[in-house]
Amino acid sequence: MLKNSTVMVTGGCGFIGSHLVRHLVERSVKRVVIIDSLRYGDPGNLGAASSAVEIVKHQIGIDTPEPLHEAMKGVDYLFHLAAEKHNQSKDSPITVLRSNVEGMHTLLASAAAEGVKKVVFSSSLYAYGRMNGAPFVETEVPHPNTVYGISKLTGEHLLAHFALKQGLAYNALRYLFVYGPRQFAGMGYKSVIVKNCERLLADQSPIIFGDGKQTLDYVFVDDVVDATVRALETEVSGEVINIGSGIATPVARLIETLISVSKKSIRPSFEPADWTHGSFRVGNVEKVKKVLGWSASTSLEEGLRRTYDWIGANS
Ligand SMILES: NC(=O)c1ccc[n+]([C@@H]2O[C@H](COP(=O)([O-])OP(=O)(O)OC[C@H]3O[C@@H](n4cnc5c(N)ncnc54)[C@H](O)[C@@H]3O)[C@@H](O)[C@H]2O)c1
């Protein structure tokens, strides 16, 4: 299906997008077109794959849309990953809305006009809004409490709208906490994993805020790419699906695993609780198993080892 097709990847120079693009190039997809503002991403993330793709520098929702319409010509499938993310842009809600809502509308209108056959959208756990409670399940009524989360939920609704009005096929994936090599390319917010890998590499104690019971669902980027491609290739359309490991990992266990991966005899240091105190954000992964036949296969230890080694080799 993908092999003889032209695929557009928005945000293809970012963390997850660059892994997806490398995968598509390895699979000898006929043509890959990347739309990226290059504000947070870097063509360097693509490695050797950069010479096999076309990169259009364009800020969706901000720049005039003509180059986007031009680039959409001949596109069969669209992976939409470009977004202003929560921590990068929480002080600039208008930019979030223009990029993630207005820009997504422009993108989907262009895709529908050019006869794109299917869209896979990278939504987020932030669409749910909750900070704790039972694992997130796709059937619950979401109450996003950030402009970013609102923008992601709106993106899902825009897809449903274009499916209804113009027959555009799609799936929307609510990613949980994605980690792996090339996460954080030098700007914005550093995740707990990146920050503490860097500390361990510098022989400093990793930091745990509060009691270390804050719990997240970590999912390795290669697994996320696999799920994302499956969401395109499946005959199923119009679904919202969690993409997570389904495993609840308290931050204290994460740090313990990271220390063991580093093989250093360092103990964590504890600092006062922060805004994450008492949080529990994990995905229910029954639907993805059923609909896409997918479950995360990389263990936390293996994923952290690959991330730690990459940060070590690239810092
Ligand atoms: N990383 C995670 O844990 C996670 C979790 C949930 C959802 N997501 C979603 O997955 C997608 C990819 O995330 P990531 O972690 O790779 O982020 P990233 O910031 O590394 O990549 C996003 C890319 O999009 C580009 N971009 C941003 N706004 C743009 C715009 N208006 N027009 C064109 N390009 C633009 C950036 O320059 C960057 O290259 C995003 O949509 C994000 O919301 C990520």
C-alpha cells in the first residue's frame, strides 16, 4: 500500500516525525514530502534519509497556505504530526490555536481537495485533560484543561467533520509519553528522561520530585512509529485510539531503571514535590490491541538503554 505511494509527513523533522520518515524511506515508499517549520525540528534528525525526501519549510496556520496546497498535489497519504506542543508554547496560546486548529483545518481542506486517501493524526493524552484516576479510555468524555489539549481534541473533531462532509478517511492516535533517541533537539522543554540521562552522564544524581509515585505510561518511539503506520494501513477508519504501553511506571521506578542502565553507583536525590505530585496518567490499551493488533514491544529497560546510549553518543 505505502510502497508505490506519495506520503506527506508534517513535522517530519521533529522527534517522532524523523523516526517515521526514516522508517518510510527504509520501506522504499515512492516519495516522501515533509512539511516542517523547522522551529523545533532539524533535517539533521533524518540522517541519510534526508537526501531521499523533499522538505518544504512551512509553518502551518501561520504562513500563507499556497506552498502547502502546492506540496499536497499528488499526495496519497498524510501523517499529521506537526504541532505546537504544550511545553513549547503554553505562553503563546494564539500560536497553538493558529497552528494546531486553523492550520489543521487548512491542511485537511487541502488534503480533501487533492484526493488524499487517508490521514493519520498524532493526537495526545492531553485531549483527556485528567491528571489522575483510572487509565484513560477512548469512550470517556474528554475534558482537556490546556489550550494544547483543546487544540488536539479539536483536531480530532475536524477530522470527523472532513470525514463526514468530504469522505476523508482517518484515524487519530492519542499518544501517551513517547521517548527515545533524538527526543529534544535542543529547544524547549526537556523530559524527565532526557534531563536525568544528561545528569547521569555527567555523574550527577538524578532528581526525583516529591515521593516518586507520580506515574506515567512511557512508550518507545519505534513502537509508536509501528502503531502509526498500522493506523494508516488498516482498513479501519474514523477511530480515536490510545497509543501507549499500558504500563504504569512511577517516576521512582523509572529513575531506578535509568540508574541500572547507566551502570553507575549513584543514588537519586529527592527534591520537594512539584505540580506532578499525585498524578497518574496511563492509557488503557485494549482498543489498540483489538483494532490495530498492536501492543508496545520494547521493554522500558531496553528503550531507556537505547535512549541513554544515544544521548551519551550525541552530547
Ligand atoms: N512526544 C510525545 O510524548 C507526544 C505525546 C503526545 C502527542 N505527541 C504529538 O506527536 C507529534 C510529534 O511530537 P514530537 O514529540 O515529535 O514533537 P517535535 O516538537 O519534536 O516535532 C514537531 C515538529 O513539528 C514542527 N512544527 C511545529 N509546529 C509546526 C507548524 N505550525 N507547521 C509546520 N511544522 C511545525 C516542529 O518544527 C517539529 O519538527 C505532535 O503532534 C505532538 O503533539 C507527542
